[in-house]
Amino acid sequence: MAGALSWLRICHLPFFCSDLFALGYEAVGELDPRLETESKWKQEFREGVVYYLKDGKVRGVLLWNTWGQVDNARAIIGTTRRLE
């Protein structure tokens, strides 16, 4: 049973989203304020992505006014490669 639970923890990535008028976000993974962040903006503070990093590896992704990219965010979190 313990093996099954550890598999579930690896495979399940929390997802949440919200909209407020012209602003909205989708988020997946671990968005912990204690983690290091790196952001890439198309339009500063209006449209972009914030990556939450631990030891240089992506642990969570905040998609700010960037829609339809949750599967890509999950794929990034699921790898062991470092963010470039």
C-alpha cells in the first residue's frame, strides 16, 4: 500500500484557477512562497509565466493570463531537467 501512495503523490499535481474581469490565472504544482521564482513575461505583470523552483528544478507553474498551457506546465514539472 505504501508503494501505491507514493505513486499517487508523484502522479497527482494540484491544479487551481481563477478569473477576475480581464485578469486570470491557472496554476499547477507546488506554489510555495518559500521557493525561488523565475518569471517570463510577454507583457510585464499582465501576461506571462512564473516558475517555482527548488534546487533549480521546476516544482510549480503559475500561468498568468496564459491559457491552454496546463498540460505543458505539468510536463515541465514532471521532468528532472533544470529551467533554462
